[in-house]
Amino acid sequence: MAFSLGHLLAVAADRTPDRTAVVDRGAQYTYGQLYERASSVGRLLLDNGVRRGDRVAILHRRSFDCLAAIYGTMLAGAAYVPLDSGAPPNRLGAVLQDCDVRHVVCGRDHIDDLRSTLVDGHRVHTVLGAEPADELAVANPRPWSMLGEYESGSPLRVKVVESDLSLIFYTSGSTGNPKGVAHSHRSMLANVDWAELEFGVWADDRVPHVTSHHFDLSWFEMFVTSAVSAALVMVPENVVGFPPELGLLVESERLSVWCSVPSVLVGLVQRGDLPLRDLSALRLVLFAGERFPVKHLRTLMAQVPQPRYVNMYGTTETHIAAFLPLGQLDNDDPLPIGAACAHVELGIVSADGTPVPDGETGELVIRGPSLMDQYWNLEERTARALRPEHFADGLFDVVYHTGDLVRRRPDGNIEITGRGDRRVKVQGNLVDLDEIESVLLTHSAVLEAASFLASEQDGYDARIVAAVRLAPSADAAGSALRVHVAATLPVSAVPEVVEILDDFPRTGSGKISRNDLARVVHGLHEERRAGRTTAGRLDGPVAVQSWLRTVLAQIANDPSEVERAAPDDDLFQAGIMDSMGVVELVTCIEEQFAVAVPNDQFVARNFSTLAAITALIDSL
């Protein structure tokens, strides 16, 4: 049995060195090759000053090299910190500063993002993946080609114990700063061992890697596959956001075990052409991170009937803690989260920490070996979340308070009834509504702000909407306020609509009546949608692309690149488009064409070329 995540890979390489470990854009790599590549990364990091317990940031697209960097970091005794490549530079910089990162592994696609992140005063010393010509403000740029100097037949042996830090996942923080959730090797392996045994994942399985590394659900894809020597199939980020290609990949790669947030599966149901695909190899479908609209789930189960379907529940602080194997779905009622996983215990407690009777609502608390160690550098927040207390039947132990309000049904399954705070799930990401309001209020024109989930639309409730009141004589467009939020928070936290109101509906005590406000905003949205005309439309793709060139010239650092770009040229590679540019362009599209671009369309593929942007506009 492995005692660390790095050891997990070492065992697989020793036991099955010739089995396929990774399939990456047509290339196949064995476990022996993955371990050797990871060991080379580890040796380079050690040679450049990494020591046991250090934090190494990973800014890289899903790939063989990225996985090798994650394992190599842990083989060197350090903990990996995955960065969200879609987050604005100041947020990435806050992560680097918070956990005192001095070493970064960066893919060539993200060198410009890293350059924007490394502002004055940063402490980053070494960047694996950087060339001297990149002119990063670091002492040791180390190109990928240097890994050849660190190849060796001898094992990389750094003392690591189960209680050592393995990783830090950063999530939204209620103060406006990202919050690091730190896990030991022990807590991660508790989840891996449970999933391997519960779901019977084995060596012949082929598992897609569709989850971003900065999102905690990625542990299943990366580490459970290594535990059983299965094959991990890398799914490019743009394919995840393009259901027709994703459905084709599931078929062509003969994928057998799936794990993702429900929104990816909803996209496959709606636009993945699943009835036309041979998906007979698929035997297990797992989903977690947000509510799966049952009507879409029923359609998926009808289109692809042979797999075992399982609804899972967890938090970044605990990973998967409850699960529900699914049978026939007879109605559209929200799914319960099920019962406790074998490696944890669940309790339901009142505000004073005492257990509540079955059927009554209380807060869900979790006990077991998979709990996080701490919120990084947040002692008071950690103490509020991890509390030593009586758990059940006189048992005294540390438990994690989830903030989720739940009740136990007569059949023993647990269902969520709400939350005790203002955090919501958006495509698997936990978003703090108060944080969005705080960021909106930093805009000089905003006097008052409120954010909330929109009323259910198409069975889906993860659509954030905001409303603001402006200061006297101030002027600001809702689209500009979305850009303002995007400069600080990830795309998942950007409201899809920001309405500007003269006043907010209020309760008798003068507080904002959020229910009434939601109805007002919904009514405005419906009026606008009903009143849309073809005004603002342009005649044909040529006219649209001409308009696009004008707008992009204002966004891009080098307008001459826009003039030279052909319809199918990659705008990201040319330096014309980046994540912030996408948000700015979306606001221009919405204003010009009187449409709303959903946040789940903020994927690179839709903005990679002039032709792709034109197609997106045509589809709205």
C-alpha cells in the first residue's frame, strides 16, 4: 500500500512499467516513462533549492508534462499548488504570495500569464518551463529541455511521511482573497483507497482527464488511475467546452470510467450527439460538485443506459464524503446526496453542536481521515471549521462543519435543504456571493450591490445575477461592471447579468429584500428578451468579422496583429486574446447584438479565431 501520492506512482511504475499511463493528444506514455519524467522534474527542483514541505505552483494545461510535474513535485518532498489559468493575474499573484511560492512549473502556453502575475516584490526564484528569452523577473529560468540532464536510472528517494503536506487547493475566500485548503498525503490516499474499492476501478479502465487541476475533483482522475495502473486520457480544455468533439472523444478513446461535474455531462446531453455514438465501453459515470438537473440526467441515462450512475457529494475540505448509486428516476425532484462513504462518518447537528433527530434539518458535519489539515495561514478560519467536539454517542473527535443544511430522509439518505452561508456552487466551483458584492462595491460608481442565484432556468440553478445602485451622477454599464469583477475573481464568479436599478426593494427594517429583488431583475430580463430585435445585427460573417477587428484592435496590446490575423488564425497564440480580453469582448458582443453570453460559453475554443467568434455570435 502506498504511503504518499508520489509513492503511488513509484509502485505503479515498478509493478507495471509497460502499461499505458497517459494518452495525450495521440501520444501514449507508459508508467515507466511517467515515473522517469516525474523523477527528472523532482531532481531539477531539488537541484534548484526545493526542500521538503516547500510549495511548488503548477501553471500548465492538462498534459503528460503537467502530470509529471505534479508527481515530480511530490517526489521531491514538496506540495503542489495548482493555479487556475483563467484567473486574473492579481488573484494568481495572491496565491503565490499566500503560500510563499518560490518555484513554479509553467507550460509554454502560460508564460505570458505568469509574466503578468509576477509583479514587484514576488519571491519566485525558479520557473521550470521558462526560457531566458522570456524575460521573466526570476533568477533561474529553466527550460523543459534541461530535464534531459536529470535523467537517471536510480530512484528518487526523498523522505516523505503520510502526514506531510501533499497539495493546496485554492478556493474563493469570503474576504476577497483566495483561501488555500491544505491536504496531507494521508487525507488524499484515504479518498483514493475508498474510490478504488467502492467502484472497482481496475487496470484495463480508460479514464478521461476532464477536470482542471485547480479543482479538487481532479484527484479521482489522476490518482485513482495510478493506484490501479489504468490509463488516463488527457482531454484538451477546448474539447471539454465543445460537446460534439467531447462526445466523439468518449467514443474513439473507448472511455470506461467517467468523473466530472454535472455541467459537462449536461453539455454532452444537449449537444454531444450521444445517440449517434458507440459508448458501449462506458461502464461507470460519477458526478459531483453541483446539482445535476434530474430531467437532463434522465435523458443521459436513456441515451447511454448501460453504465452505473453515481451521484457523489463532497467539499474541497473533505473530498467525497457521501454517494448515491442511482436506479430508475421517477420524478424531477433534486437528488439526495446519499449515505456516508466507508472512510468517513456523517453527522447532522444543531447550532449548538448537538445531533438532531432524523427528519429534522441541521448542519452536516464530517469526521474521518480525509479531512484537510488546515486553511493555509488562516488559523481562526481553520478553528471555526475543524472543531474538537462530541460527534455522536459520546464520541469526541475533530469534525468539519460544512455549512450545508441537510436532513436525513426515512430511507436513510441525506438531502441538502440549503446553506448556512451565502456560498453557492457554480459548475463545481464554490462561489461566495458576498465576495462578488464586495468586489462590485470597490468600483467607484457603485453605491450598493446585491448578488444572488437567478430563478431556475431550464432546470439549472447555478446562474449568478447581480444588481447595483450607482452613486449620484455616476455612470457605468452593467457590462463594464462584469469586467470589473473579472479583474479580481475567476470567471465562475462573474455575474451573467448586472442590472442597474434606481433603488432596491426593501423589508420593513430597511434591509434589501433579496427575494423581491430577484423577481424585479428576472422581470427586467424577460422584458429585454421579449423586446429584442435585429437592431445591432450585422449583415453576414464578413461584416461581423470587420466589426470584430475594430473591437479587438482596442483590446489587443498590438493592433497590427489584429490587422494581419486571418479568420482561422489562433488569436491566443498571436497574443491578441487572453482571459481578460475574452470578458471584455463578451461585453462588447452583448451591447452590440443585444444578446446575453452565458458564462459557460467563456471557453477558449469559442474565442480562439475570428471564425469561432463569428460562429458564437451567430448561435446566440
